[in-house]
Amino acid sequence: MTGAFVTFEGGDAVGKSTQAAALQAWLQQQGHDVVRTREPGGTPLGEAVRELVLHREWAVAPRAEALLYAADRAQHVATVVRPALARGAVVIQDRYLDSSVAYQGSGRVLDPSEVRRLSLWATEDLLPDLTVLLDLPAEAARARRTGRGYDRLEAEEDAFHERVRLSFLRLADAEPDRFLVLDGAQPTDVLSGLVRDAVAPLVAPLLS
Ligand code: TYD
């Protein structure tokens, strides 16, 4: 028996965690076994990687950064995601390999297809059943971030965030069956309803 793997993607501050939390509550009400997790993080090794890549003073070379995210992902998939899917759980995850392709591949240094290959190697080719992309222009996302502490990546210019955004949209175009692209400017409850409509057919077989 296998569960269902749903990931949320998008730029910083587009509302991913709000939507992930709403989906989790809805699925649990129906009696699903739900595992909600995130990358980077989600395991002790992952939390250490998170500290290394997000909260440090020194520069990390682009290839080192890509490898750190891939190492986090390898550990997370092997010890959390695959075991949960194997027992029939629904895994709801904040960020996955598309984030690596969009962020590490948007610095104009690494080839996005190589970054993707690295993640697929790290995870032994695990792709989500559904990826919800919350799309928001860089300027609107920055307005939402104001007042929140900036980490290093968040402090980079809007131009970088706009490249990341376009990269996510290209990924969605390339895999229309896996992606649900939503306009992140819509009200929270409208977005939650659209997410539920897409998830419902995936999870229905898990309870029967
Ligand atoms: P996080 O605090 O989770 O941001 P958010 O709340 O916006 O999801 O920080 C994650 C940051 O790490 C985010 O700026 C994107 C970046 N990231 C990568 O660059 N590559 C990756 O593979 C992942 C998973 C995240």
C-alpha cells in the first residue's frame, strides 16, 4: 500500500504553510494518517543543514549549497517520507526538489537540469503525486515579508525572486499533470478549497 505525496512550492512568503496547515486539518478530520513536514528540515540532520544554509555569516559556494540541500533531501526521504508513504499516510510537505531547481538553478551558476538530476539521485527518483505552486509576483511577496526577519536568501533582490518565480512556472509548464498552479493573491479560503478539490481524488482510495 502506498500513500499520497503532496508538496507546496513557491517563493518566500506566498502562503505555503497556511495552505499546508489547512490541508492537514481537513485530511485529519476525515481520518487520514497525515505527516506534515518541510525542507530544509524535517529530520535532525535536516535541521542542522537548515542552520548551515540559512543562518550563517559565511558564503557557501553554489555547488556546496546544492549538495547540502540534496543531502537534507536524501535523509528526509529515506527516513521520513518513504516510510510514511509505505504505511499509507498522506505526506504534506513544504518545499521539495522543485525548490532546489528554482533556487539553486536561478543563480545563473548551476544548470537547472543538473540540479534536478542531483535531487532525483538523492531521492531514488521520488516525485510528488501533486505539487501545488502558489504563484505571486516578487513585489507582492516582498510586501508580505515586510516586518518579518530576513534570512540571507530572503534579503536578496527582487530580481532573484522573480527569476525563481519564472523558474517555478516553467517547471509547472513542463509537468502539467503533477502541478496545480494557483494565484497566491486569492483569499486563503478560496485557495484552500482549490487545493482540497485537487487532493480529494488522490486520497479517496486510501480510506477505502
Ligand atoms: P524557509 O524559512 O522554509 O522559507 P519559506 O517559509 O519561504 O519556505 O526557508 C527556506 C529557504 O530555503 C527558501 O528561501 C528557499 C530555500 N531553499 C533552497 O534554496 N533550495 C531548496 O532545495 C529548498 C528546499 C529551500
